[in-house]
Amino acid sequence: PLIYCLLFGALISPTDPVAVLGILKTVKVPASLEAKIAGESLFNDGVGVVIFVILLAMATSGGNALTLGDITFLFLREALGGAALGLAAGAVAFWALRSIDEYNLEVIITLALVTVTYEVAHMLHTSGPIAVVVSGLLIGNHGTRFAMSEKTREHLKNFWAVIDEVLNAVLFLLIGLEVIIISTTPSLMWISLIAIPLVLGARFIAVAIPIGVFGLFRDFTKGAIPVLTWGGLRGGISVALALSLPDGNEKDAIVTVCYTVVVFSILVQGMTIGKLVKRVVPAQNEPTNHH
């Protein structure tokens, strides 16, 4: 059904910046372009999950068609509600961080911020990813500048770097284990192979149009479009959303196609993004300062 095709589009749109940023560290990439890859991916994840939730509600409404008002309410509750919650939680954490100067406690506060904010978002039926992204941006920018000492900033950076590596190792281990439930019927394999260029084409359009429009008002790093397109690796979020679908033929097909696209992006795109960067991004384009 068309609604499940749209669901696949929503769940395959989130990108995973961790793998590509790890690869980009081995080549000379302008800091502004690296920031765009990470920042775009964070909000891409949040919005993709919100749209997925809305489409899933439409697909599982049991014949009760959702009205435009229902869809609008769902989107506002998920997106704006998540952003508001993240801002409020981040503000509380900022106040707590500013009132003390003990790096052990401050690291624990940031850990509590993530877990509590996500759980509260789940209870309020708002977007957990968006809430955590907004609170993280507040603490990662203003919090580190105005509420932490240099010693705390260093410990905080090291702590979250380790957490990041551990969770991603576990995530990709679980993705590997999912291969046992993948359907390998010939028709699904053909669909999976066709989906790869379709996903890349959609990614190119989604990247090229905004950069083309905003390029009228500000300069972008040369090669930003091909790097953002090819560097848009799919990862754990897409697989997790696919596995969260209700059981049925649609789920089996979507999981198989999703897994194929994710594996291709990690193995092929991930292994070649460094060469692409060296070819299309001049080293001398690196800015002297950036935000």
C-alpha cells in the first residue's frame, strides 16, 4: 500500500553521521562542512522520526481516516512539543551546571538530562529525539561556554566520546544479528537493489535544493552537495524504525529493503566517502573560524 511506501521513505531518510564523521577525520575536511553533516543529520533524524510516527498512525488507524486537523495536531505535538520540552530540560540542566563546579556531578547531570528528557518525552507523547537534540544543542553550546570550567569540558567531551563509541558498537552488532530475519525472495532482492539508487537520488534532491536556495544568500563549501549526498549514510535509526512496524507482509518487505540500503551505505558509501572528499573538496577552502 502507498502509505507503507511513504513509511519506508520516512524511516530511510534519517542519516547516521557517526560513521562518516569518523572517516572524515582521516581526510582534510573544512570544519564548516563537518558541522553541516552532523547538524543536518541530527535534525534529519528528529523530523524523520516525527513523520514516521504520523504515517504509522495513519497506516494503523483501522480504517478510521485521520483528518488534516489530526495530522497537524500530531506533527505539532511531536515536533514543537519535543522542542519545547528539550529547551525547558536544557535550561534546568544549564542552571544546575552553572551552580556547581564539580566535573563528576556535571557529567552525571548531562547523562541524567538525556535519559530523563527522553523518558518524559515518551510519557508526553512528544518526540524524544527532537527533545534530546534541542537540550543537547543548548548544553553543548551555551552550557559548555558559560556553565563549565575547562576541566569539566574536557571530562565531558571524553565521557560522551566513549559512550558514543560503545553504543554504536552495540548498535551495529545488533544490526548484524538482524540478518537472520531478512527475507531473501528474488522479488524482494530486486526491489532492494532498485531502492538503492532511488534513495540516493532522493537524498541528492533533498540536499541540492536547499543548498541551491540558501546559496543565493551565503557561501557554501565547494563540494558540499556531493559530500552530503554520498555521505548520508543510513544506520541504526532506519533499522530500528523498520523493526518497530507491526508484524505483516509489509514489515517483512520494508525490513529487507531497509537492511539492504543500510548495508550498501555503510560498506560502499562509507568506504569511498574519503576519496570523494579528496576529489571534490579543496583543502584550501577550510575557513579560519566557524560556528
